[in-house]
Amino acid sequence: MRFPNWLFRQHERTDWIGKLARYARADRRLPVDPIDIYDRIRSTSGGDAEMLHALHAALEEWNGGEPYRLDRDRGARRERERAAENAAYESELRAEAEKKRLAAALARRRRATDDRGATTQESQP
């Protein structure tokens, strides 16, 4: 089960996780990714330490009692973003190379057409 779905179901609890769940249910634009949820809490509640602690506790409980490493997840996310940026850049480079190749082919075709026209005009009396 994804973390936000698990969190929404915790709204009846009386501890910090319940408070976080009620906050999450009230926020219609709550992100799905735990890192984005962390960033959202920091931006909307001014980095309220209690809410951030509740998020860490909720992530740990959701993760089966194992600590959930936001920093490791953030690093993996950065790697995915870099890979996407590199793929987009490579795609742009390929598109630019294709444009140059087509422009060169068009220029060759025009020169060949011009050369044939010049040869035809020279051979006419």
C-alpha cells in the first residue's frame, strides 16, 4: 500500500501520526512521494518539528518498523532527475544532428539540381 493511502487510514488515531493523518486528509494537494510530503509540511507548517517527527514516525511504522531514509530516497530521486535531464539533452542533441543532416542533404540536392540545370543550359545552342 502506498504511503499516502496508509496515512489517510490513520486519521482516527490520537497520537502524532493521527494528527498528521488529519492534516494530510485536509490537504487536497498532498503529494504521493514521501520526500514531497516532507517538503510540503516544511513549506506549509513552517517546518513544525512535531509534524516532521510525526512524518518520520509514520514512515517508520509504514515501513514495517524499519527506519525510512528520506536522504537515501532523495538521492535516488536526484539520480532519476539527472537521468531524465540527460535523456532529454541527448534527445535534443540527436534532433539537432538530424536537422543538420537533413539540411546538408537538402543543400546537396539543390547543388546537384543547379549543376544539372547549368549543364543543360550550356549544351543548348
